[in-house]
Amino acid sequence: MVVMKKFKLCTCSIIVLILVSCTVNRHTTGNEVPDSRNRSGRFLFLSDAHLNTFNDSTKYGDDTGLGLWKSFLAKADALISSQSPDFVIYTGDLPAHYTCNGGCYLPPDGRAAHNTNLGTILMDLRTLVARRHIPFLYVPGNNDAIAGNYYSFADEKQQTLFSLISEAGNPYPALNVNASGYIAPCMVSNPHPEMGYYSARPVRGLRVIILNTVIYTKNFHPADGTTQIADGNEQMQWLEAELKDAVSTGDKVYIAMHIPPGLDAFGSQKTPSPTWVHVPGQTQSWLNSFLELVSKYQQTVTGVLYGHTHMDEFRRLYDSSGTKITGVAISCPGITPNHLNNPGFKMVQYDRKSKALLDFTTYYTTPTARYWGDSTYSFNKVFHFSNTNTLYQNISSASLDELVPGMNTIYMVKNGSALYNIRPAVEVKFGQ
């Protein structure tokens, strides 16, 4: 872990100014009712574009063609201009899928199309946030490794997708933030760039911890000479150290990842399977370790964000007793309609003081639409939730039977009801 060093300033007035700009009230909790006197902030939440630069058109079941992608970029640029989000976060899976014939490994001489898709979308996302210099945080997805689907973030030569568009002055994974520093936007910790996880402070008082949860899946394959269990354990230890450090600095925390913990709802058509694997030889599973940390640092962790499912869903995280909900995770739907969903993304509201998540608006379209259009829905309105509560309070206080009808309404991003049983994915508990 990269520990923030103490530093001295010449005058007490400067010290006071820095402390005011970098910390929040330590007596607030992430799940408290927001102070109505504080204007709410916003961030743009994107995921799962799966861009196919070799196709112009897109239909349900396809990856994103160039027409839909350009339509998205125009819509996102307009929203950035009109709503001025504080930062943008992308929770993984940039390029189009490819056919895995006997395995998903891509040899170095077979990566041309994959790398073209990766390079194009990375440059387009850079352009999207460059004009207004908005912090942009990237999260590793299972399709993003240049060695292939579910491979380690770095390949055999320690190269990552960022090697395709290296820019020393303003590098990924966190665009428009200082490489190091104490005043937001800044990087806080990036101990292993070749592994994809890091933390950054996009706004004062908020630390976003980026995890590479591809490491925790049963399909993970290291190509970089490491082992899954060593990488997974090291990342979990780093997460704990980051949470402890956030408490000491007064930061609130969002934890962002691609593949969420719990059960795979898509797989529930047959038998629900865990999204994270329990590797033989572990004293405790990564799922249990993660849930323990969310429970222990409940007053610090004010939001959990994820992608991967392509759907508009959420998950409730429980403590070891299986009775207390200690956190709520929300997804971002895919820009791709690959899973028969409508293309979508979100603008999320949060309280500037407590950093608690308050509501979100989903912007969606159809795959064949010439322009993105103005179709939207508000989460709180769909579920008839109170705007005076946080998302955690609203979601944790409702019964599963009360929640599922609303989830079925938005799950496919307003492209009809869910095609399979989504209930197994909602409750995330020890031992799954």
C-alpha cells in the first residue's frame, strides 16, 4: 500500500485550508439522511460498452457497433455539458467479445482486432472527458486484458491495455487526476499498476477504491507469472489497509468493481453459481473477507458500484449473521444490448457532505435508434421510494418481495421483464 506521507506547511492558516479542503466530518455516517442544505453532487456511471469497431449497425444480441457508440458519445457529452458531473466512472469491459475456440487466450500475433477495439474506445473515452478535464476512473473488466478474456491484467511481457495508448502526461487508469498529491482530484494508492487495482480521490472527502475482481473468478488465468491465490490475497489485504487509512484521513469510500460478489442471476436459468470462487487452501473465502470488511467499515463505505451483468440491478450485502444488511451495491447496465437489454448508463446523485448515494437516473435507448434520445427513468420513482432517504435506507428497509417487482421493471433497462429469476442475485451472504 502507498501510505500518504505527512508534510509540513509554513503557516497555520494554510494548514487549516488544506484540512478543510481534504476532509469531511468524521461523525457523519455513510447511510444517514442527507442534509437538505447541501447541494447534491453527481457522477456519470458507465459500463460494458463492448465496442466492435468493425460493425456500424447494432441489434439486440450484438455488441456495440460504431453507430450506437457515436450516439452514446454525443449523449454523454451533452449530459456532461448540461449537468456537470463531478467525475466519471467506468466499471469495465471495453472491447467486443470474440469467439473462444478451445480457450480464450489470445496469442500475441492474434490480438490485432481485440487491440483495435481497445485502443479506439480508450481514445474516445479520453476525448469525452478531456475538454472539461473531468476525473475519469477506469475499473478492469474480464474482457479488457490484452492476453484474452478472464486473463490477468498484464500479459506475458507485463503489458496492459494502457500500453496501447500510453500518455505520460495524463495516464490511465485515472484520467485528469494528479499522479500523487493531497488535494482532490488525486491518486491515493496504486501499488501494482500491472494488477489493475488502485484508489483515487476524485472529489474532496471521497476515496474511490478500484478492485480487480476478475482475479476472484473461477475462470481467471494468470499470464503474467503470478498465481491467483497470491494476487487475490494481496488485493484483499490492500483493500483492508485502504479502508483503515480512509478512516484515519476522514474519507468516505466508494468501492468499485466489475464482477460483483454473490450469485449469478443469468446462470440461474440452470443452477445459480457463485460469481467469486473459493480457491482450495484458503483459510477464508474472498467473498467472506469482503463482506466482513464492508460490515466492519460500514460507516466509511457509502457505496458499492459494479458492472458485468449488463442489467440494471442491485445487491444487498449482509454481515456474518445473515440478518443485517451492511451495504447496498448498484450496477450500471451495459451500453451494449448483447444480453437483449436496452443500451443504458446512469447519472448518480450523492450527498456532497455524507457522500451517501441518493438516487440515479438511467438514460436508455434502443439498439437501432439513430440518436440516443431522451428516454429516462428515476430509480426512486420506479420503486416509489422517499427522496429524503439514502439508497441504502430505501433498499435495505424493503422486503425482497417488495423489491423484485420493481427490479423486474427495470432489469432489462425497460426492454420488458427479466427473462429469468433474478431473486438469487439480490441477497449476498456469507458462504455463497
